[in-house]
Amino acid sequence: MPYRFSSLLLFLIVITPLMVFSQQSNYMNFSYDLQNPVQKIKLPKILEEISGLDYAGNHQVYSIQDEKGDLFVFDLKSEEIVEQYDFGKSGDYEGVALSKDEVFALRSDGKLFGFPIPKTGEKVELVKKVDLDLGDKCDAEGLEYDHLHHRLLISCKGESKKEKSKKSFYTVNLRAEKWRANHVFSLSAADIQEVRNWLSQAHYDNSGISPKKIDTFNPSGLAIHPFTADVYILSSVGNLMVILSDNYLVKQVIPLNSKQFKQPEGITFDDRGHLYISNEGHDARGNIYMFSYRDDR
């Protein structure tokens, strides 16, 4: 008995701290301190309903809002709109993405717009409009350009908020003569719940989100990390950030502070890996948070 007791005691002293450290280190290895943005930018009134975001280089982001078919060029240093381009009729626009020489905008009904990157002072020309036929239940919301494969990645928010409701993700091959949406994977709140152990218990306790249940996952924005190729997905409803590997396997789930992230719908990275998240204003001014990249690989 004394020997067994001593062995058990040794196990508890040595192994338990290692287990706790291992659990906490999963969150500690996350490359961004979401509690402490290095920059918080208040947006002008016209971008109160900001819903899409993509980095354009030279400290500027391209953005759209979900009421007008306008492309906004916002300077992160001067904190003001420097260009505004009209590319379509008023509508529910949710995503924007840039390739090397084109801009793409996504409407919630699955209509995709493409046009050459406009030059300062010029009008948008040669708009290509395609109905991707995503179905009535998709409610398209996220859009990102995958430069490694020259294609677009699209997420559906969906109508259902049930835990097991699968949300679909599609790609559009931009090399193809005709743009078509190809289903690549689906993800639900129940799927995400299975990897809850990626986050430390302590972080759950501080997040205001119950560690027992993730019952809602409605993708509202997505971006591909420039260095890791991981896919970062925002879920505004439920206040979550879900990180997938480049082959779309869940790697990490990060709860977002609802007081800080009131309605996160835009997400992008700059060429140094810094993270930007935009929030709609809710009858106030929208904002953009910037988070420094910390490479812990």
C-alpha cells in the first residue's frame, strides 16, 4: 500500500502539471493576443455596416458594406476613406477579395462580381457578374482569394442555427472559362465541439462561453493566413474564431469576447501576418482591430 500510494503521489506531482501545461499551451501557441489590439480604428458613418475586408497593400484595405454596391479603399494610417468606387446596384454585399489584378465581391444571394482593380480617379469597368447557384439556404457571407490555387473560397452562413446544421464551403476556380461553385467541405457547431480541448479551461472560464456547449456556428467571414495557409473563420453569431488547416481540418477554436467583438464580419491579414478584424457598428460607428503577429512555430 505505501508503495502504491507513493507511486500515485508521484504521478500527481509530476504528470498533472504537465497535463495542465499541455492544455494551456494549446491556447498559448495562438499567434495573436486578441485581448490587446495594437490599433483600434473607428470607421466613418458610411461604413457602419462594414461586412467585407481584404488587405490591399501599402497600409490600405478594401472594404464593402452590406447595403451598397460600392468598393471602399480605407487607409489604415490616415484612418480615412481615400477612394470609393461604384460597381453594382444596392444589395446585401457580404464579402470582398483581391487577386493580383482583380477585385471580387460576393452578394448574399450567391451573385459574384469581378472587375479589374480600379486606378485612382477612374470608374469601375468590365464588371463580370455570375450567379453561382448556391441555393436559397446558403446565405453566402465569406469570401477569400486563395493565391496558391488561384481560386476563391466561399462560406455559407445558412438559415439554421441548430447545432448539427452543416454550413457549406465552396471554391471557384478562376482559371476556368466559366465560374462555378464546387462544394469542398461542410462544418457544424457539433463538429467544432469535438475539438474543444484545443482551448485551455482557463481561457473558456474567462471568455463568457460555456465549455460544455458550442451550439451555434454561422460563418460570417474568412481569410487565409499568408504564412501557414490556415483558414481563419469568424462566426459572428456565437462569437467564435475557428482555425482550419490548409486541408480544412479543425485545428483550433477561439471564443471571442462579445463586448469587444460586437459583430465581427470582416477578417484579413497583411503581408507581415498581422491580423485585422472589422465589426459592424449596430447604430454606432464600426471599427477595425489590428493584432500583431507573433510567430511561435
